[in-house]
Amino acid sequence: TPDVPPLPLPVPDASSLAQLVVSGPDRADDTIYTLLISACFTSQRRILAITPYFVPDQGLLMALMLAARRGLTVDLVIPAHSNHRLADIARHRALRDLVSAGGRVWLHPEMVHAKAVLIDEDLALVGSANLDSRSLFLNYEMMVAFYDQPTVAEFARWVEARRLEATHYRARPPGLLRGLGEGIVLWLAFQL
């Protein structure tokens, strides 16, 4: 029998590539966290995120705040009430800081458990990672980075539809007891 040459593997179109991004305590680098931070610094127009829990560390919060201060549209969609009361208490300090920097926070009436971060029209990170320290530094997480604009646009349309269903968050200074309670919960937040 004659030798049959192997069939060439199809080469994916570069515009439709997706990349699996994983993180966890067994990894030398916090890949998802690093990608989120660098995306905030390189974005040019918009950051659109949806997550059930928003208790970021100072680095991620600062990256989002600096993006808003640079004039980017920074929209964060979170549930008005998640299924973790302590996370809801702990998030307010970060929400106030983000809003004071020019970001917009939207409270969805339902417990939306989706996790996605969209950067401009060029990148969609979708998967299991919440925007909180436990998820980004302790848990095993997996995100898929989509780079083709039609896919990014489709995710953006879905998140934008959730944003339109939400109400605008109004930051209010906490009273003494509220501020103390938030501080105590934040001190314990790494365990949330």
C-alpha cells in the first residue's frame, strides 16, 4: 500500500481564537489576576464587567479606578443582593471608591451568577472567576479569553442587557457603625 500523507490540521483563523486561562494555588503566577490588571491599564474605551461578588484587592480596585479616571467608561453589574450576605457588606467600600473615581455600578434585581469582563471591543474574559480575592488568589478558576470582535460584541450585548435591567448604585458615606462593620467584614473577607 502506498504511503498516505497525513492530512494537514486546519489552521484556525486568527480572528476567532480563544485562549483558556487558568489560575489556582498550584500555579506560580496569578494568570487571571495579571490579565485583569493589564487589561485595565491597556484598555482604551470601556471596561464592562458582571460578577456576583465584588470584593477586589487594592491592586485590582486601583486599576479599575485609574481606568475610570483616565476617562474610560467603567461599568460594573452586580446583583442588588447576592447569596452571600457578608460579601454584600464587604463590597460597599470598593463600590464607593470606584464610583468616586468615575466608575458606574449597576444593581441587578436578580442573583446573576455570570462572570465576565469585557475590554473595549477586543477582549472578553468569561468563566468562573469572581472579582474578589478568594476567587483570584485561593480558588482554582478558569476563564476563556475571546479575542474576535463578533464574539466579544455578543458577550457585550448580553451584559449590556443585564445592565439595562439594573438600577444605578448611589454611593453614600457610611455611618460609624456601618463603616466599622464593613472594616471587620473586610478584615475577614479573604475567607468569603
